[in-house]
Amino acid sequence: MNVKSRHHLRSDEVDAIATALSDNLGVELDADTFEKVEFEDSDWDVVLVDGDPLVLYIDSEPFLTVEGANAHPPQKHVVTVDTGAISFVSDGADIMRPGITEADDDISSGDLVAINEESHGKFLAIGRAKTDGDDMVGDSGKVVESIHHVGDDLFEFSV
């Protein structure tokens, strides 16, 4: 991933990120610097928080990256998968009902969600819900579309 541009965010942009993360995820980011990075060879727009790629814009909406979710665990919009789903989710697969052990009731179809694994509490992916949280646990069907996951180009990106 080649960096096209990198610039510090204005205070109103930082406030918008802080408000979105607080409202949607229950996460408070306390940092000194926020820099937006745009890439030549990717649609990702990433925000470096004190130098680490912790925030990602998805359809103009700020959300945590996998690294950001592990550094600042979300309190809301979390989907938990069992150990059998870990390898699939880590490879970028969409999340299927049989692998889900728990999903927050506050999730609505279309929401961005953080995918967590049950045994160690690590976040593996970021995705978009295809159904409401109270309808995610079940026997069959794809319920979360994977957007960003452990091991992808963004996860491997470093400054």
C-alpha cells in the first residue's frame, strides 16, 4: 500500500471521529495526534492515532480498524464467534450464523460491527451486518459481510 497523502486532521474532524466512535462503539480515544492517510492503490482512508492505524473510514463513516479494536475494545456493535470460525474469519470470509455465539442486540442491519473471538477476546475483523443482532445466532446463512480482517493489506500496513 503506497501512501498518496498524509495530513493532520482539523479539530472538527477529530471531534467527528470521537463522537462517532463514542456513540457507535462506546470507545473514547485519548490521543495527541490524528493524521489521515490516503493510499494510491487502495480505497482505504485511514487515520493514524498517535502514529498507529486505529481508525478506518468505511463509506465516509469512521470505525475502528482491527488494530484499533484490539487497542480500544468496543463496548457496542460486537459480534462474537466461536473458535471454529477463527481461521475462516481471519482469512476474510464472511461471518455465518453457525459460527456466532453472541451478537449485541443494538446491531441493526447495515451497521458496522467488530468481530471478536470468544476464547481470548481478540478482534479478528470488521464487517457490515446483513441482519439485526438479535437474528444473528442460528443454524444457517451469511449475516456479516467482512470488510477488513487480520492479515489483510491494511492490517499489515505500518508507517
